[in-house]
Amino acid sequence: MLNEVTNYYLTKEKNNVESVFAVNGFGFAGRGQNTGIAFVSLKDWADRPGEENKVEAITMRATRAFSQIKDAMVFRL
């Protein structure tokens, strides 16, 4: 599942995302094989002009995309 999340950011948001760091087996709710966490680093603001490239717009698009995943609960903080 983390591969899907990582691939989303590195392909669909490639103009806005610098990198993604994802860890299986760890999350804010604890540890386990059914948990994971990903940290997304965005490109500098100067490289992301326009309302559609602000963090709020990026996370809203991601939320819509991740809501289509039926095998997991994926949400952004």
C-alpha cells in the first residue's frame, strides 16, 4: 500500500514533490505489519506557483485519490 502512496506523489504530483520517505510497520497509532507512514517533502514555494500547487490543493487531490483505495484507510495529516 505504501508503494501506491509513494507512486501517487512521485507521478501525479511530480511537479510539486521533491521526495517521499515511507516506512512500513510504524505509524502514529503504533507498530505492526498493518501500519505505515509516509513523509512528503514538497518543492520550494517559488517552484510551485499558483493556487493549484499549494499544500492544501495537493493534499485535497491526494485525499480524493486515496479514498479510492478499498484495502486500506489512507489519510493525510
